[in-house]
Amino acid sequence: MEIRRLYLDANIIIMLGEGAGEITALLTELAIQQEPEEFSFLCTSELTLAEVLVHPHRRQDDDLIDRYEGWLARGGFLELGPVHREVLRYAALVRSSYSAIKLPDAIHVSTAIGLECSHFLTAGTGLPDTIELAQGGHGLTKGSAKLEMLRPDPKTLKAIILAQRAQ
């Protein structure tokens, strides 16, 4: 499996921060092997911060809030894609092409495409296995984009970890 860049959906960050068991252990292994750098292998959207903080705030879990804030700060193990006008415009294109995709997921997909990710790791079921877009005009000239969805099962996570070690 050749993965140029891997986008982590908010639900993956929550699994990493609040989960237990083999999946969480593998996600932790993937995260700790990342070197903070400008062009990180792992990335997510700034939108992720708003999504992951909801339950910790409800529970008043300051330790988890601090952990998420640290993980989603600039210079950490993830590159953060900003939510700006172009991301939102491209999210509209995603939703026009895939009508079942909800706006937050379309923003994540748009961010992943903008960050040149080849794969998108999600535990969600609202995204198709592959997203392919080819659209120009109105400033949306990202060209052809293809994004493969991956699910966080042990076999997939082990393959990602091994591929990263080989690079």
C-alpha cells in the first residue's frame, strides 16, 4: 500500500485520545513514529479541534482538552489544514458530486484533497470507499483528485505502520 499522505478524520483522533485496545495501540504507534515537520505524513483539518473537544467539555475533562489542544497545535505530529474560503468552496463541490456526504465530512474531504492526501482514515460510515473529482471553473482548478478511504482495522493500521517504517 503506497500512501503519500494520510488524513486522519476527527473520529480517529477521538479513538487515539479516548479509545482502548489494539486499535488505539496501533494508532498510538503510528502517531509516535511521526517527526514534527512542515510536510507531515499525517494531517487533519482545524475543524477537527471543534469536533474532538465537544465531549471533553461536556465532561469537564481538562486533561483530555489539554491533550487534544496539544495534538492539534502547529508543529505537532499532524499538519493542520486551515478552514478557509477555498476549502469551503471545494467542500460545496464535494457535496454536489456526493449528495450523501454531510458538510463537516465534505470539509474534511476538501481539506484532505487540498493537502494532497492520497488516503483518508475514518471510522465513519458516511463516506464512500473512493472519492474522485475532476472539476475546473469558478477558481476550482484542483484538477483530478482521488481519495481512498481506509478503515481503522488492525490489518490496515499495521500495513500503514510498516509502510511508514520502510520510508
